[in-house]
Amino acid sequence: MNVLAIGAHPDDIEYGCGGALTAYAQKGHGVYLFVATDGGLGGDSEVRRGEQEDSMLAIGARELFWGGYSDTEIPLNRELIIRVEAVIERVKPQMIFVNYTDDTHQDHRNLAQGTLSATRYIPNFLFYEVPSTQNFMPNCYVDIQKVLDRKLACLESHRSQIMKTNIQDLTILESAVSCANFRGIQARVKYAEAFHSVRLLLDI
């Protein structure tokens, strides 16, 4: 199976579904990443691109696609939908993950809405959460206890962002572990990633 994870900025994907992606890659599935911007307002663009490429290797992804949009300026228009559709056509995924629609960051909101249109024929489509997500109501979970260390390694690849949580003395790694523990309690496991499914096809 091919899996496509879509994120607005470098490190969005890793926080939201890095554990699930690592697990898919370890089982031999094809994992692909599409990152819409290089996060230039959150750090040096070249540095953040390099960090994303390092993270891709830690996940075990096969290819990384860049959207080419400027940070904070992802538009919700036909061009965005076509750009996402072009990656879908190339990857031919059966599973897609993307930022959630209700979020304080406009890039996350617009990318989520555009992807919702672009993925209308994909059987499995899930939203993930990041620290700026609001009103997230998960309805499915992935147990990531066995791959939590790999998820954290993916986040550690984004070295320039580790302390940028806007909460004093809290690292993005600590935030990710707390979130995974909380979602794990909901799922009745120790650590989990939570998702809101638009469509989830159970292959029995």
C-alpha cells in the first residue's frame, strides 16, 4: 500500500502521524511526504529543508515532495487542489493523512480544506492533530508504543524547532510524548496517535 502524508510545514507530519508512518514503512508499505511550505517564517528555509530531508530518512519514507508555497501564504484555491492532485496521481496512495481543518494557523486550515477536495476519490482519508489544532474529535487511533522512539527521532531531526513550542521550558519532544500518552489513555494503550477519519475503509 502507498501512504501519503501531507503537511503545511516541516515537522507537522512528524508530530501528527510520524509514528504511524514509521510503522507503515517498517512493514514494507510505501510512505511519501508532501510538505507545502519550507517553514521560512519559523527559521532559515534552507536549514528547515535539510531537517525535513533528515526526518524523511528517519521515517523510512521513499520520496519527499515540496509544495513551493511561502510560509503563512498557502491559498485555498483551485491551484492548491490541482497541486495536491498531481502528487496523488504520482503516488497513487490508498491512505492519506493531513492537518485538521480547525486550527489557529491559516496554512493548516487551508491545506486541510484543499486536500479534502483533492482526495475525494481516496478510500482512506484521515486528519491528524498538531499543537495548534482546535476542537479535535478523534474517532480512530494507532498504537505507537513500539515506534515512539522513532517518532521522537523524526521530531529531533527538526533541530531548529525543538524549543519552539511557545511554552516556557517545554520541548516539542515533551509535548509529543504527553499527547501520545493522553491519546493512548483514550485508546486504552500506553501511547497512541489519534486521527479523525473522513473515510476509513476496513479491508476484512
